[in-house]
Amino acid sequence: MDAGQIVGIVTGVVIAAVAAIAVVAVWLRRRRTARERAVSDELERLGTAAGSALVRADERARLAEDELSFAVAELGERDTADLAPLLRRARERLGEAFHLHQLLHDHVPDTEEQRREWFSRVVDLCRSADGLLDELDSGLSARRTTVRATPEVLERVDGEVTKVRARIADAHDDVARLRASYSDNALRPVADNPEQAERLLEFASRSTAAARRRLAAQQTGEAGAAARAAEESVRRAEGLLVAVADFESEALRAEAALGAMVAESRTELAQARALPAPQRAGRVDTAIAALEDSLAALPAPGAPADPVASLSRVREANTALDDAVADQVERDQRQRRMSAQLAPALDDAERQVAAARAVVDDYRAPVGPDARTRLAEAERELTAARAEHDPERAVAAARRAAALAAEAATLAHRDIARGGHGQRWDGGWNGPRQGGGYGGGYGGRRGSGSDVFGAVLGGMVLGGILDDLGDLGDF
């Protein structure tokens, strides 16, 4: 191979190598360009999304500022005070978003990762601000709807006052008639209800008049508050009258339950007396004597009675005898007897718990923690009784539930009575939603008129509205 051939071969190899390098370089350049274009497109999309979100959220915030200013002028600062923080927090989110957007467009170079992270953060902050502004819009809408409906509320309240007032005379007659059959202690929860209803209706009428004066003076927020006070007073007055109407039916149910309890107690007394003297000695004899005393203390037929209190006393003595006898009889005998007693015990417990729950639900805030604790424990015992497969344990749990519920109702009524002297467990009046009654069952009472009117006044925060109601000293 001569020198020329060698040179030709070397030259061909060099040319091939250069061509290959050029092809690889072009490919790498195109790949890098494609990647850079993809990153650029992604950042451009993120930047467009962030910019649009910023503009949209900022415009919403500006409109919200105007709307809030109009609402303050229309409804008053007190009725809109809780909405201003929403706008402030939205502005704080937007302020952070604008700062990040500025960093993305200043003279300091940013890495791709920084730009991607900050654009995403701007979008998230704008979404958070939008959520706060949505909440602000909803709050303003709800308040305007309530205030603008005030004239309709006042017209409706006027009609309800007329209808409820027409029922007061019947309630007085019912209370007078019930005094012939029930003792003063039994009637205490409803005896004053007609008078309390009259006072609540008078307060409602004066509140509607005050609301109309506030409307005429463009004080829409206070007008709405006065209208709501009038509406609530009418509801409570109606509830007091319903309690009077329901008293007799509830009392009759208590009497029926007392009759069943008396019959059961006499049977259990006979069974207990039939035990051998050594087995009766001590605890059983003491329980027999206590149950006999409770039966002897029942009022004579036709005499004024308190069936609820009587039922509680007999039930307590009956339960004490059951506990005493339970230690003296064989397991199979107890099982048969308790199986027969389970249904009445559960029925009694359910009625007692329902009655106590009705008092707590109706009056809410005046009812303190002791009554609520007893009621919660009674409900737990009742649930356990329903789930218990052993009849003896189920009856015991049901009777504990009934006793706890009766105690809860007593404590609740005590708290309600104290409520009129300034004691509130939440700092304000938050009384019955729908009105009271003698109770959801014969074991408890609800709907007492005592101090309801005072609680209504104590819970109202109407600014200067009470000045328009005149002298309330007569209440």
C-alpha cells in the first residue's frame, strides 16, 4: 500500500468521524432545545395561571371591600363585625402572593425549580383568598336576607300573637280544673304558665313596635334583632300553653305506670314475705318495711295527688326490695322473674330518659352540668340495658337509668328556676326552642313558666332597643 492510499484511508476515517460527531452534536442540541422548550412552555402556563388567579382574586377583594362597606352602612358595625376579619385574612393571602410574583419578575435570576414552586404557591394563595371571600359573600347574603325579611317577620309575629293570646283563657281554665285532681307540688311546673305566656306576648308586641321604629330610622340591624326577639317570645309563650294542655295526659300516663308499679310491688312483697325467716332477716325485712311505707303513703282515691313523685318513691323502694331479695333467691328463679319485669322496666326507663332529655333540649343554657351528667349516665345505662342478654342485669341497668333520669330532671328544673336570678352556664339566655311540656314521659317535667320572661330579657342584646319598650319594672 503506497503513501497515497494510506492518506486516502486516514482522510476517509477522519471525515467519517467528523460526520458522526456532527450528527451526535445536532441530536444533542435538538434534544436540549426540546427540553428547554418544554420547560419554558410549562413555566409560561404556570405564570399565566398565577397571573390570572392574582387578577381575579384581587378584583374580588376590591369588590368585597365595597360590599362590606355597604353592609356596615346598612346593617351596622355590630352585625358585621365578624365579617371584617375574613376580608383582612384574604388580603394577607393576596399580599403574600403579590410578593412572590414580584420576586419572579425582579432583576434577580431565579432557577427553574424556584419559578415552578413560586408560581404554584401564588395559585394556592389565591385559591385560599377566594375561599375566604366566598365565606364573606355568604355571610353578607345571609345577613341581608334576614334583615330584608324583617317586615314579613313582624307581620307574621302580629298574627301569631293574636292566635296565642286567644288560647290563654283556656289555659287558665285547665289549670283551675287540674287543681281538683293534682297537688300543688304536681302542678308547680305549669301552674304559672298562663301568666308567663301573657307577659311574653306583651313583650313580643312591644318588641315588634320597637322593630318598626328602628326600620323607620334605617337601623335595620337592630330592627332585625328586635323582630327575632319578638318571634322567640311568641314561640315560648305558645310552648308554655302547650305544656298546660299536655300536663293531664302525661299525668295520666304516670298514674297508669304507678298502678302497674303498685301491683308489681304487692306481688314482690308477697314473694319476699314467703321467704324463710332466716333469709328475710336484715336487709330483706328492711326493704319490705320501706316498700310497705311507700305504698301506705299513696294518697287516697279522689284526693289531690302527685303521680310522678309517688311513682318515684314506690319505684325506689321496689328497687331496694329487688336488690335485697336478689341475694336470697336462686339464679334460675331470678332469671324468670326478671324476664317478666324487663319490659316494664325498660318502658319506665325510656319514658324517664325522654322526659329528662326534653327538659335539657327545651331549656339548654340554664341547665347546668350536674343535670346533664345524670342524663348522660342515664342514657348510657339505658343503652346497656337494651344490649344486656342477662335479664337481671338488664332490669338493674334500666332501673338505674330511670332513677338517674328522674334525678337529672329534678336538677334541671332547679337550674331553670335559678336561671331567672342571673345564673347561666353559657353567659346568656339560650332557652327552649319549641316550648315546654310536662315532659316526654311521666318521669319528668318541662315547660315551667317560672322565670322564662326574665331569661328572655336577660339574653337579649338589642343595643338601645329596650329604651323603646318603656318601663319594664312592671314585669
